[in-house]
Amino acid sequence: MTAAGRRRAFRAAAALLCVASAAGLVTAVLLAAPGTGGRIAVDPVVALAQVTTAAPAPSSAAPSPGPVAAPSVAPRPDRAWLDLIARRTGIGATALSAYASADLRMAADQPRCGLSWATLAGLGYVESRHGTIGGRTLGADGRPGLSPIFGVPLTGAGPVALVADTDDGRLDGDTRFDRAVGPLQFVPSTWRRWGGDGDGDGDADPHDLDDAAWSAARYLCASGVPLDSGTAWTGAVLSYNLSSTYVQDVLAATNAYASRSIS
């Protein structure tokens, strides 16, 4: 593999995260991979960058807010990689493909971000068990079966934030208060700014995990700061949900998936 190919594989491979606690604050620390000169962990078995379809052309510009069209052919991980990592991690192939495709697309669009599929999988596990919460089954189309996933009404009661309706109930069915929507739990106002079409079907739908994973990637990488340090990674996840417990839960899930993927 060429040096450029190794760099692409390093960016696309799982980032192993460890927990270090200081004064009650959780810090994500990326493990160093020997010989890379950087702080990235590499899957030594199979490179995620081996895709069956071409990734979009790289762009140095940060993504602009608002819905963005997907490439005509969305990047997808190699089938052999997908089968192997799904078996090792226990993540369903449909969900894993959504996370890996978002990783590949972001690696091409914003290579400095360094977002890992494992981080998106950590979010997906904490938010909705990859779209299977409540006995649901994630369909081949990336949408949870049985019924859509909605969070509680954001009424301001107890620990719940107060968010009055911002979308006339179009996404969440609630015309009084907003509710988080879909397998990655976007509130309507956030989806309006960052939601995008992740699978190239012409529709940006928060109930579709392909779209939600790509939109979460855009959101996490929005600052333009590389997520290769504990401070940057933690800050990005906190921006998704301002809770130290949430960060710990996502970190634990991310670490577990990354570890299993190379074992």
C-alpha cells in the first residue's frame, strides 16, 4: 500500500478511545499507532477505505449549514469488511453500513476532522440501540420498523429542556413542543440546519439511519477542529448532548466497538 493509501486507511480506521478521569471530567484519549506519526488507531485486518463505489471528491471547505444533497452514488464500505466488523461488534450490517458510509464520505469531504465510524456507532447505540430500541428492527432501508422513534416532549419539566415547537409538528408530530426524532435523536431545529441525504435517494429523513449518520457526522465535524484529541472529541460529543454521563456512555460504546473491530 502506498503512503497515501496508508494515510487514507488510518483516517478511516477505528479510533480507539480510552477513559482518563481528572477532577470528575472524562477525557477521550486516542491511542497512538506505531509508525503513523499521528494519534490514530489502525485496523490491521482490513481497511475501511476499500470501498465498492467512489467517494466524493475531497473538499477543504467545512460543510455549510442546511440540507445537502448526497453524491449520486453514496460511498459504501467493502462488503467483506462490513461482514467481518458486523460479526465482531454485533452491530447489524445495515446500521454499520450507515456509520461506515458517513465515515468514508466525511474522510473525503473533511479529512482533517478524523471522525471514526466507531464514534457514530457509539452515538447510535446510546441514542436508540441502532434503531432497535423498544423491540424495533432496523429495516434494510435504514428505518426502524414497528413505529418511528420519538423522544419525550421537551416541556421543560424536571431534567427535560424546554423547546417549544419549531416545525409545526412536521417531523415529530407535536405542535406544542419539539421532540427528538429518529435513531440518532435530532431535534427538528438541529435537523433543519444539519440534516442531509446520506444514501443518495433524494430525501433527507431523520428517521433514515443513513441520513441521520451523515448528518451527525456533519454536526460533529462542524467546528473544523480535528477530533484527534480528548478535548476536541469530548467537546464535539458534548455539543450533541450537554451531559457528562452521556459522554461517558458514548465513550464506553465507542471504545468497545473499536476494540472489538480489531480483535
